[in-house]
Amino acid sequence: MVQNSFISLISQEEKEENRGSVEFQVFSWTNKIRRLTSHLELHRKDYSSQRGLRKILGKRQRLLSYLSKKKKVLYKYLINQLGIRESKTR
């Protein structure tokens, strides 16, 4: 799903320097979403985790929306590397 080269690139370089960048935040929210999704597959009635997942999805969506407006090329690259769908425009 996620290419190892991209993970190693982000985790080594940006972990120390640039944790506040939009790209790193989207990457970390995506990892957290994947962990929560696998947790919810086992624990279907964990409603507090479902709520947390919805909040995190909203945060990532807002960051991706910002990124698509400011840096379209980087947005496309990030979407492809993380294996997530492009957001629908209103």
C-alpha cells in the first residue's frame, strides 16, 4: 500500500527537522487512521474510537484541502504515495 521509500524518506529526514510541515502531518494522520481502522475491525462497538477516527479524518481532510490549494503538485504526489483517494471538490 505505502511505498517503503516514501516512509523512510519522511521518517528519517523530517522526523527531526520538519514535524510541523503539512506533508508530515498528513503522513502521521494517515498512519494513525490506518491503526485505528485495524483496531475497529476487531472491536466494532468501540464508539469512542469511531468518534476519534472521524475527528482525525476531518483533520486530514482539512490539511489535504489546504495543500491542494497551495501546492497542487505536492498534493498529487502525496496522494499517490500514501495510496489515498483524492478528495471531491464541492
